[in-house]
Amino acid sequence: MSRQLSIVVLAAGQGTRMKSDLPKVLHRIAGRPMLEHVVRTAEALQPHKIHVVYGHGGERVPEALAHLPVDWVLQAEQRGTGHAVSQVMPQIGDDETVLVLYGDVPLIRAETLRHLVAASDGERLALLTARLDDPSGYGRIVRDETGQVQAIVEEKDADAAQRAIDEINTGMMAAPARHLRHWLARVTDDNAQGEFYLTDCVALAREDGVEAVAVACDDPVEIEGVNNRLQLARLERAYQRRQAQRLLLEGVTLLDPDRFDLRGTLSVGRDVEIDVGVIIEGHVELGDGCRIG
């Protein structure tokens, strides 16, 4: 990561399918708001700055997460992802790389994002993609006859052949700021949603002779977003499964890994045993030979 990195986290969505008065990104995974998970992962990349674009819920989001070391940017009118990123661009220098993340995709790993930034390398537009058995709801990656990324087509704008594509856009991308600024200025809202799509930057990059490269994410859980309570519950379990696997590899005996919950941090000694149905909150240390019933 030779160039200075600025990270933009999009967190302005309303989340109507959550059927909640609480802004979507404040719903919790393992006791912490989803947005906080994303910001903590972003911090691991040691960026120059993290910008969070908020909108729905107004000041409730920055008030609830005032302890996070981020620059809060208001998107007063939600006009799409391209419009959201453009709110931040005046604060980002041309010599920087911009990484775009989402406040409702809480389980993305820092290592995956490092690969994405490295693929951009200050020159290219790098897209995080995945292949899904059921790609419905996602934008599709359209490639040319040589296999090069040509465009991203949102599902509502896709024809039957494009909908059959199983390679999807996760929304996460890294791009040189100097290029991204010009592309965003040329994006239009001429589409089924009447919004300014960040994904239109792919076709604009191709027009400008800038290579667009795809970085594959092999774990679908990393790129899964939350739009309803069912997805929130699924990602809660996925997060807890990760924690359980880590502890098992550290030598902890979990009598049932599927009935273990960590809502904080846990450090362990040797020969620790944790029984079923245990919930660990806050910052906990367990010494050698501890057994929690």
C-alpha cells in the first residue's frame, strides 16, 4: 500500500425491511453495531482517514458511535451510491487510493481488503467479486470475449442473459482518487432506479483506458449484507462460528461450538473448557485450567 489510503464507508441506507425505528447500521452483531465492525476492520488497514457517509436516522448514527475515529459526512438526500461517494471526494487528495465499504456488510475481513487495495495499486479500478449459486439481487459482472471486466449491470437493468451470470459485484472497490473523481462527475441517473450508481464507474474506466480488475472473495459470508432480521441472525451465527473456531484452534474445549456467544474479547490460557450456552461479555481473561459451566 504505497499510496495514502482513504476509506469511505457508506452507511446512509434506510433499511426499511428491518421494520425498525433504529437506523440499520446500528443493529448489532455480537453486541456491537454493524457499522462499528466495519470501521474496526477498516482501522486494521491503517488508512490516512476513514469517512462514514450517513443519512437515514440523521444524527443518531454519529451520536451512537461518537467514540469511533472517523470523519462523519452527511448525505442529506439519498441519490445512490455514486452520489454518496461524491459527498466525500472534496476531502480526498488526487494522489490517494479510495476504498469503498458498506456499513451493513459487517463480516468482511481485513486480509480480503488488503488484496483489493493491492490490486488497485494506485492505477487500476479493483472490484471485489464473488460467484454465488443464487446471484439474485446483486449487480452482475459483465466480461468481454477476452475475460476482461467490461461493466457492472444492476439486476433491475439486466437482460435475461446478464441475469444468468453468477459472478456478482459486492459493491466494495478500490480506485485511484484522481480517476474516481472524474468518473463520478460523469455518472448519470439514467437507470431503472433513477439513482447515481457507483458501479457505472466500471464502464467509464474502460472508456478512459483504465483497467478494471476483479478480486475474487471465496467466502460468501464476508460479502453478505443485512437487509432484514433473518440476515442479521444468520450473520450473528456466522460471526460466533468464527469466534468458536478460533478458540478451538487456540486449544479451548467448547462442548458445543454452536451454543457459544462472545460479545466482547476473550483471552485464554491452557486447558480451558466452556460448557454449552455460555455468553461472554466485555473483556474477559480465563487462566489455565478454567472451566466455565
